[in-house]
Amino acid sequence: MWGGSRALGRALAMGGWPHRPARCCPRVPPVGLERPQDLSQPNGSWSAAMRQHHQRLLAMAATGTWVRLPSYRHRLAEGTPGDTPGDTRLFPHAIDGAGAGFEIAMFLNATERRILCLCQTGPYLEGPPGMTHGGAIATIIDSTMGVCVLRVVGTVMTANLNIDYLAPVPLGTVLLLDGRIERMEGRKVFLSCHVRAPDGDTLHARATGLFIQLDPTKQQAQEKGGGR
């Protein structure tokens, strides 16, 4: 999987992890019983490096060019964060326990059609011993590019994700993903993404993606039909 292999994916400084992370995917409380929590805020699992680079991105956002994006466990309904009926969660936040899975903070520059995602990988994302699973890397790449397109263009679906894995990612590593829209052809949106150490010294992966903007007419008809 490592060292220049190519993979198709669909899905998105060592730190302190919880001693016993909670199990994955417990039942979601009914609508209105769980107050939405912005999971992109610092918590006790964040390493010193994660906090340091997060502060740098916040300072960059203070100039007004970049915007910090909140991140919630459940889908946004009509622009308002909160639960949706049923047992559903957004995949990058499916694992309970701070630091157990993905710790994510995203920043968007809509003018440049570019997104930065600061990510720390937790122990429930293991592939090879002590290393982050390649599918977890694919997940955060897909999520980063997908959020960029969603915020700039509108609702999309992933059509193709092509990844070069260049260097393994030890668990607990802090990554900086740099994604951007390269071009658009009708409803097709082409993006690129580079996964680096925040200091830029190590390029862990690079990817290209093709996303398809959904037809608004068909989407509305599908929603009225209950998703069928």
C-alpha cells in the first residue's frame, strides 16, 4: 500500500490518546436531545504540534481571507448543525472518544477555491503496526476535497479518487492537507490534494479527485420521494 502505489478510495507529533476510547457507533440520541458540538475545537487529545499549527491557521483566518469551518458529528439540516432522524453519523466522526479517530480542523479560502485541513490520526485508525491505515488517509483526503467543493460549488458526489501513497503516517501524526479546485467542466469538478507534515518537510501522499455536482432538479425529486 505504501511507497507510490495507487489506490481508489471513496470515503477523509504524537499526542495524548484516551486510555480506553469508547466503542464505535453507539445509538444516536433522538433529534433534539443532543446539543451539537463543534468537534474542530481543541481538546485534551491534541498534541502540542496540533495546537501550535492550529493557532497559526487561526491567525491566518483572522486576516479575513480564510474562514474556519466548524465540524459536527451529524449532517447539517437546512444549514443548521444538529441531528438527523435515525442512526447516522458523518463517517470521519463515527468513532467516539477524543483522539481515538480523526481530529480535524478545516479552513477555507473560497476566493482561491482552496481548503486546508489540519488532522491528527488516532489509535483506532491503525493499519500496519503503529501506522495509519491507507483507507483512513483516503477518507480524510476525500473529506477535505469534498468539503471544498460543497462550500464553493454545491452538493456533489465523489466519482473518482486517485492516491499516491509516498510515506507512511505513524499513528498520532499531525498532517496538513492542502486541497484545491483545479478546473470545472460542466458538472464535473476536478481537484488536487497534497498531504504533508505541517512543516512541509515530508510529503505523505498526493491525490486527484473528480466530483460530480448533483442535478438540483433530480436531487429535489429524490428528497421528496424519501431518498428513493
